[in-house]
Amino acid sequence: MARTRNHAAHALRRDEILDVAERLIRTLGYDAMSVQSVQDELGCSRGALYHYFGSKEAILGAVIERMTAAGMAILNPIAQDASLGAIDKLQTLFSSAGSWKSARRDLLLPVIRNWYRPGNDLVRVRVEAAAYEEFRPIVAAILRQGVAEGVFSVSSADHAAVILTALLAGSTDAIRRLLLDRLDGRVPLEEVERFIQAYDEAIERILGLPPGSFTLIDPESIRTWFA
């Protein structure tokens, strides 16, 4: 029993460290965050902190791993839902993610602004790379299902998943930057709508879907974020 309690206490303390580190990354930027700043927030010694993580880079790796796991926890049940056809499954992945983000808009907006400060370039790239590395096999499985159902026209589901995932990674970055431009009054709403529609069309062409059958961001989410 003692070993179980110690394991639980270790896991709890590890999460406390990651909570502090993630908050400092989001507010200060990764470059400005230091092991000392994490120590100061926690009120612990360097030796106590190094019992969990041997370096600042190790802390970053654990933060990225935890953030990726949280995202996959939302997406995996959808991908594994046997009641959904491939098109509905793919669309639900994006609509669910969009609804989750829209419900947290006020919390996420300052995070997004800080995410694009120079001090977070490294962590942003690493977080997104880790997320899409996990996302690609999910997309490939859905594409294979769609080919079997006769609704996706791709010669190789695995290769198409690589291309589609790269497109989605680019769209995420581009749409965030467009959001910041929109909030600062540099682009009109109509430009946002045309931009997102171009991604819809590109995805439809990759999958061989008829025009208007896929929506990357639904109109309600566009209004919530950009209007």
C-alpha cells in the first residue's frame, strides 16, 4: 500500500510542476521560463525539482507530451466510434475540436497571442509537430474506412493522410495568425471566410469529395472567433 501511495504522490507532484511550467510558458514564453522560476513558484529546491526532471528541456518534453495526450483524449473516441461513417467521423473530429475551443474562447485568446511571441517559437513548433504525429494515424484509419465505404477517392490512404495532415497543420497555424490579424483590425471578416473556404475546397479535392461536403470550421465557430 505504501508503494501505491508514494506513486500517487509522485504523480501528483509531477503534475503540479507541469502545471506551473505550462503556465509560465504561456505567460512568459519558453525562453524566459527558467528552472529557477519553476522552483520559485513551487517553493522547492533545485534538487527536489531535478528528482522529477533533469533539465528545462525535459520539463518542456513532458509539457508537450501531456498537452498532446489531452488532445488525443478528445479525438480518439470519435475516431473509434463504429457508428459513424468516414465522412461524418472526419467532420465530427473538427466540429468537436471547434466546439471545445469556442467554449473556451476567452481563456484561449490570450494564450494564442502569447503563443506567437518569439520566445515561444520552439515550443509552438514542437507542440504542433507532436500533435500531428499522433493525429496522422487517426486520419489514415478514417481514410481507409472511407475508401472501403466508397466515399473517399485516394489511391493510398497512408500517403493521403500525410498530405492531409500537413495541410491541416498549415491551416491551424495560418488560421491562428489570421485570427490575430482580424482581432487587430487588419483583415475583414469576408477575407477570413474566403480563406477558410479555400481550405475546405483543398480538402475536398484531396479526398475526392463533392463541393460543399466538408467544413473545416463551421459558420457559428467563425462568428464566435472572428466576428
